Amino acid sequence: MIDSHSHTDYSKHATGTVDELVRASIAAGVKILTITDHAPFPVDSNNRLLEAELDRYFADIDRAQQAYRGQIKILRGLEFDYMSGSDAYNRDLLARYPLDFAIGSIHYVEVPGEPMVKVWELPRLAAEAFLDRYFANLEGLVACGLFDAVGHADTLLRGLPEDVFQRRFEPLLAPLACSGMAFELNASGLRKSSLAPLTGQEVQGLWSYPSQRLLPQLIAQDVPFTIGSDTHAPEDAGAGVAELMRALRSLGLERISYYQDRRRVNADIDTLLPEGTSTTLDQGAARS
């Protein structure tokens, strides 16, 4: 199992040390783990690494690489935030520390005349002004050339109809393909809450993201894919990764990638799943 998106207590809103995450990942059957705590960023310092903690963070990962050698491959990563005007800050961080994998994600969106929108504020995700800014930022993230993958771009499906998201994302298909960036299949959408389509109430148990409708279009554009649990606690190490691969294989997913030394490594999905695994998508768990 490959898990290319994971967090520890360095992210402040997550729990578990690097060592605890690694041991839980081994127990869950993860063979390649990339630790991707939230990188320092000028916005919301209470939910991410601080610059003063980076040396200790990477030292913890390096120690775990040595301690668990032969049991699991551990890779050094960060999840960077992207906003308009953030290129110089993120470029400086990337130049200071050698990484295996850099995710670029959008968590905060500035909307004129309104408080900053966080992408977990589900009732605010369908507003046109927010969507205009979110997709403009996503276009900038893809174009900036700093990151290896775009993280959970479809997290908006927690509060947005899939046809609206698909229509907004389609102009980015060609630029994403040209960029060489991977699109992240984020398994946390299988366990996070979302707004029920009919009632608008926040509920558990619906498949919100990754987008099943968008996947064939990404495959047609030959966009590579990474996959990750996005765990924020050791007990969720590897959570949903195998289930997600089983479901999406029936929609045409053939390969999963991970990054080492900022270089993409591809793996055939059939080598990552047990023989005889069912490929039937559980439509009852899917969000319509």
C-alpha cells in the first residue's frame, strides 16, 4: 500500500508523533509512506509547522527511516498552502530543505468584502464569488511549477454538486496535463462529513471526493495520480486507500504514482491490490 499524504502532531490539529504514525502505518500494511505535514505559511500558524520546527521535523523523519529500515519506505514531504502571491514564500521553503514530495493545496480563499473562506466551511462552498476565487487560485497553483501534485482539489464536493465542480474544473484539464503535476486521490473524502444533496444537512457516510465524474477525463489527459489517506491521527493510517483503489479501478484507474527525490515513480494498480479483489463500485456509498 502507498500512502502519500499523512500528518502528525507537527500540524497542530493532528495527533501522533512521527514514530507513532510510522508504527501505525506498518500495522495497516502501508509499504511506502510519505509524511506531509502542513508547511509553514503566513496564514493560520496554529494549524501547521512553524519555520523554527522544520529542522526537528525532518530529523524525526530521518530517524524513523533508520529505525524502520526494511519494514517500510518513509519519504520526506510537506503539504504547502497556495494563495495568490504566495509563490516567493513557498519557493524559498522549497530551496531550503530537500524533499521527496511537495503537495500544493488550497485551504484558504480570500473573497472581497467577506471573511476568509476555509474549505471546511461547507455552507460557504457553493457561493459564486468563492468559486471564482478558488478556481483562479487553483489555476495559479497548477501554473506556478512549484509542486509535484495538487492536493484534494475536489474537496469542495463536501458542499458542492459534482456537476458544478466538474464544469468549473474542465478548463484546467489541459493546463494540468501540460504541467506534469499529479492529481491527488484523497481517501479522506470517504470518511469526512458532507452536505446531503437533498436536505443540505451535514451528514456522515456519503462519498464526497475524489470526483468519480472527473476521473475518466483526467485519465484521458494522461494525468498521473497520487493517493493518500490524509490521516490526521495514527488510527487512520492508510485509511481508505485500498478501498479507493478498488472502487476507481473499475472506472479506468490503472496506475498510482509516488515521488522520491521529487521524481515520479509509477506503480501498476494491480500490483497494489490482492488478487481477486472486487472492482465493483459501491454506488450506495457514492454521492449523486
